[in-house]
Amino acid sequence: MLFALLLAGAASLAAQEVEVTSVRFNNLRAPTGSNGTWMETDIVLIVRPAAGSAGQMVSRVRVSVLLGFELPALAGGERRLEHYRAEAECVALEPGRISVRFYLPPELVKRDQLRSDPKFWSVELAVGGKSVPAGRAAYAAALASADQRRSFQQRAAAAAAANDGILQPQYLTPFANEYPRATPSFVRREGR
């Protein structure tokens, strides 16, 4: 009996679909009127809960983003890459279209002269602690093959550690109360 329940739970989790449909990058001012331009990463998800799932929702959806910007050369040197990463876990998502947003602060946008989309980026998903297949995630066009994605993720993960905490989920920014109808609730872990 227990085995049958575990199998049914695994099948239910597998049948739940969450996928990235678009990723957009925007420069915008904070709603508080503060100085400077923030860079927004807007990740649009389509959510299709499995039939019979609790409340017809998909629970514990983690969105992980990794950005790689090519920056201008310093003092005649070569152009360099700067990497940023963040993740946010949604408590539960209703069926339909949902946006999860991350922001780079204005000081960084100004310092690094971020005027365009990152050269490399990836968005990966997990539902209930289990990774979603790569076909439902999203990657920059420059990362077309699985080998390119794997190489970027390995290289960028090590480099991004120096910038941990800079790319911020929406709930930690002045945009926390923006888009009230289109923003999910998040599992909060800061300060632990």
C-alpha cells in the first residue's frame, strides 16, 4: 500500500508541468523614485498542474537564474565576463502564466555599464525539490547545445560565487509590491 502511494505521488509530481516560455531583460527605475536604473530579469512560466493535485496548484517551484555579462575592458585590457546568480522558490503556483522577477541594483548597472541583455544566461526549474528537464528550462541562444550549457554552468557557478547576493529576487527589492496580481508568494530564507 505504501509503495503504491509513493508511486502515485511520484507520477503526480512528474505529470505537473512548469516550463519557461520567455525571458526578458529590462532597464527600469524603482517605483520609490530612487536614483538609478535597475536591470530586471522577467521569467515567464506556464504552469499546468497535474489532475488531482492539491488545490489544482504546483507546489514548491524553484527558479534558478544564472547571468553572464560581457563587460567593457578595464584600462586597455581584454573584455571580461561577470556572472550573477540567484534563486527563488515559489510557495505554490496556480495554473496559467506567472512571472518570476530578479533585479540587479542601479549601482551595479552603472558601474558595469549594463545597457544590454546578458551574453549568456540560463533559467532552470525544480518542482518539489526535483529538477525539471532541460527542455522546460531556458537558455541564451549562445548556449544551444547541452555541452555549451554544461560548460557555461560549471564556469559561471564558480565565478558567480564572488557576486552572491547581488542579483536579488523581487521580494528583496523596491519592486516587492509591484505587479501585485502577477507576483507569486515566495519561501523566505534570508537571515537563517
